[in-house]
Amino acid sequence: MNLTTKILSTVFSVFFAISSSFATPVLTELVVPQFIGSKSANSTNNTRTPFAVCLQITGLAPNTVYDVQLGIGLVTDAATVYGAGNVWNKNRNSFSGQRDTATFTTDSNGDSGPFWSFLQPTGNGSRFNAGQVHNLRIGFVPSGGAFLSDPDFVGTKQFTALDIPVTERTPATQDNGAFIKGEGLSAESGKYVLIFDNVSGTGNPLSAYQIRTGHATNTSQSELPVLINDVYMQSGTSSTGDFAAVVPVGANNPNGVRRVELRNSDNSVSKYFTDDDGIWTNGMNTTTIARRDVGVLNFFRLNLSLSLEASTELNEKADILIRSAVAPYTVIDSGSVVLDESGYGETSFSRLTNSVNYYLEVKHRNSIFTWSKPGGEIFTAGLLNYDFTSSASQAYGNNLVSVNGEYSIYTGDVDRNEIVDLSDLIQVFNDAGDFLTGYVVTDLNNDLAVDLTDVLYDFNNTSIFIETKNP
């Protein structure tokens, strides 16, 4: 490299370093609900209904801890206004002020990644009246620093305050609000719950918050219905797995609630429940819900104990089909469990009914499909505990094998055609011959290598003609 080339290389390096240090931060509003609850009176709020937002900021300093300031403004407020409302600060352990400390740490590219914040409407004299339309005001600063007087960002997504106090705030009906309470999602505790008016989950959700037990705890609100107030307070009549939401009345939202979506902290979808017409299995008609009514959505929890013949069960996933116990044994609902090292997993459903017999069908990636015992099982008060490991009779046709005193699902159906046969054995044998490694379907004992042990499991179950047994 000659001298000129070296100089040019150095100049360009400095130029790019300077350019990157002046990158323009960009805000992405990943989740902002369409609706929040209104205040209860002028400069008073006894109906504070907290809500969640998920944001992401890029173009920041790399590997830096940031504080965030969050306010709620009217869409008519100047861009220099932070607005009102309280933010949940995990260090203060309360809704107070607008500064959230140590909200996120950027990565090496200066990206915050998705982060969730909780906001609470207040009794502000100018804002949060029924029908008023708001947006977010966001500031950021390296942790401990001073915020600028003006917000760094003014959100583009808008949300409307719904009329929910005992005494109506306006004579208009188009801003009337109602409540949704979800029950029975204890297996999903701490997930973020988004409510949509369509089954596909498109557009902005009607509501967004967190399933109890959550990060934020609201103070008691004298004008909220007890069922809703207790969820936000995480006490009283509520339980782990409950959630609360504010939604428009059915007259203004004829689709009702059609999708309840659960998300992880990284904003990825964890699970969802849908209803095609907004009238849920428990009979709750969310398309006709009236002002201040509480629509209760019941979810059903399955606590499952399961053993796999060859596997250590570490983080193994199994799909669960809930079938009618009456021919033709239609699939009513489905879910999945991730088994811990003891073989225990939990999942939830929304399309079931208490005191009705159902078959459970377990589908694991390389095991024989296995049904629960004859006659079916019943959910009581939204709960079913089922243990496949206690006896061979827990499976239809006693289709379990005893391993170290525990009854287990037969392994070896790698092509998932409901029989362990020569085609499975050939596939395992070939992969063992190729010394295949990793999380692959032919690794029956889940040790991340296909070898003679896996071949023997498949050979043994092929020789005794293991297949699915069902009604």
C-alpha cells in the first residue's frame, strides 16, 4: 500500500467513524393500543387503567444503558410538550413521574431492541377526557443524564380515551368503553396480552397490557368494577393468569374481541386464541358488550406430566390436540407444551367447556402419537391435571412402555405416520451411518448425535409393531 492509499484509507476511516457517531436515532412504535380509559372527573381520576407499549430505538450509542422519559400528549399538543401520565419505574416500584431508569441497554449497533413500558393516565386537567385522542412523547438519555426539555420523538400512533367512569363524561355514545377480564392463563403469567378485533391480529390492538403476575401494580381505583380493579392491583378477586383490558362497547366495535394474543418480552408472538364471531365458547358475546360491562373470557389450563421413552426431556416440545370424546373425535382445540427435566408442562386453551369429556392426543417430533385413556377427560373450573406417567392405562390401549418405573410414550416414529416401521428404522440407520449430529428428528434420545443407541430403540419398537392406538 503506497502513502497516498494509506492517507485515503485513514481519512475514510475517520469519516465513517464521525458519521456513525452522528447517526440519527429512529423510533419504532411496535405496540401501541388504540384505546385507554378516560379520567373520572375534571382534574380527578378514579378510573386509572394502565396500559403497555412496546418501542424500539435505533441509532443510539452502542453498549450503553439508557433512561427513557415517556409522556402522553394530545395529538393537538405542540411537539415541545411531554404531556401527562405516569410511567411505571421498576426502581421506584410505582407509577410516578415520567422517567423510567435503566430501561434498556443498547447492543453493539446502538439498537435498544424491543422494550416494554407501562403508562397510567392521570387526572390531568387538559387530557384523558372521554373521546380525546392522544399520542406518545418520548425522550432518551444515557442513564443518569438530563433529558432535553423537548421530547426526542412524538409518536405517530394515536389512541383514544374511552368513557368508563360511573358518571358519563360526555353525552356522546361513540366514546363509550367497556372492560374485558381474562381468566385461566396462569401458565402464561407475565406475558404481554394484546386484544384485537380480527382473528389475524393485524393493525393496532384494541388494548395491550400484561398478564398477572406482571411488573406493574396499580393503586386502587374506586370507580373501576371490582373484577377489573383487582386485576390491575394484582390482589383480591383476581388470580395469577388473569388480565384486564379496556375496549369499545359492542355498538362501536361490532366485531367484538376476536383474538387474544400473547407476546414475549422480545415482542415475538408466544401464543394466540381466536374466535371467529366474537362470541366466545363460554357464551361471552363481546359484540354486544355495553358501557362499563365486564366481559369475562375463560381460558382452560392443562397441567401435563409426560415421559418420553428415549429422551431426557430437556426442553422437549409436544403438541397437544383436544378432541371430542364422541366419534368422529373432532379436534376442538390445540396447543403445545415444553417439558421440563421432570417431564412437566403447561398449556392453555380457549375453545373448551367445563364438564365435557375430551380426549388428549400427544404429538411429539419422533414419538408415537398417543391418546389419553378411554372415555375421555373432563376440565373442571377450567383446569385439568393429567399424568401419562403413572400407569399404562393412562393411555388409550395401554400404549405406553415402562422405563425405570415410569410409563413413557414409545419413540421411533420419525416420519410421523403413526407406526414405527422399516421406513423409520432405515432413516435412523442411515443418519447413524453418516454420524449426523444436532437437534434432528432421528436423534431419539436427544443427546445431539444419531448413533447405535437410536438405531436400537427404533429396531426394538419396529420389531414389536408399535403404532398409534385410538378409538
